[in-house]
Amino acid sequence: MVDPRLQFGDFPVPVLGLAARSGTGKTTLLERLIPALRAAGVRVAVIKHSHHDIELDRPGKDSHRLREAGADQIMLASPYRSFWVGEGDGETLPPLPELLDRLDVGCIDLVLLEGYHHLAHARIEVYRAACGNRPLAPDDSHVIAVAADTTLDLPLPVLPLNDTEAVRNFVLGLLA
């Protein structure tokens, strides 16, 4: 039975976030965790929040030309991968449920979120002592574990940040 904390509204696939202050290593942990989960048979989707403008296509390419011509949405598809690009207003973050609805739930077992700390969903905090901040947990009630590079005295699991297998095993336990 999947841990009920991974339920996000009525979305049918478990959702787990990684949260941390900028520069702490969320993406680095995801880069290690995703192949480890895939090796265990877990099909993973990732939704990453960014504060920056995103350019997926290059000037001169057809998709870029069509976007520049004013298309509000573009899908680029090939036998290798597909991209959906939607134009935003430069200020409003697309709602997470809207993004989740774009995923093909028949092809995934878990959605990992990077960021989206302002929403109520289960998350693992990434904590590095050298960053000089105090942990988000236990003040953030949605943090269910902390992946840390140091020993922390917290009332929830503290996972060794640099031990991908330990983090993977924790996540697999949530999915069992």
C-alpha cells in the first residue's frame, strides 16, 4: 500500500517533492535518485519549478519560429521524445494540478517535484550544513524525511544525503 502522505488531491499517482533552499543540491540528488529508482523498476516523472525563463528550442528551428509567430502552445514530437511548450504571462506559475494532468499516468509510478514548497505535499528536505541555514523540518509539517550531509536531531527520518541507496530505499518503502 502506497504511503497515504504521497496522495496529492485526486491525482492517481504518488507525488513526492524535494525541498531545500536554493543551491543545496535538490537537482544533484534527483540526478542520482532517478536512475536508482528506475533500476528498481519505478517509472518516474519530474516536474521542476523554475524562477527563470525557459528556452527549450533554438532560434531558427521550426518550433522556435512557430512560438515567435505567436502560438500559445506547441508540441514537438519525435520517436525519441516529445515536448509540450505553453506560453505563460511571465508572472504566474502554472498550477501544479494543471501540470499533473498533462502527464500520462499510465506510464509512470511516481511523480517527483523539485520545488513547489508552497504547496501541501509530502517532501524530502535536502539539507547541507555548509549552506549555513537551519533545516526546514520540523517547522514544515509536509517534510517526511531529511536527506542530510550531517547528523540532525529531528523527530523524523534523517537519511544520509550522499547514500543514494538509502534515499532510494526510503522512497521504495513509501511506494510499497
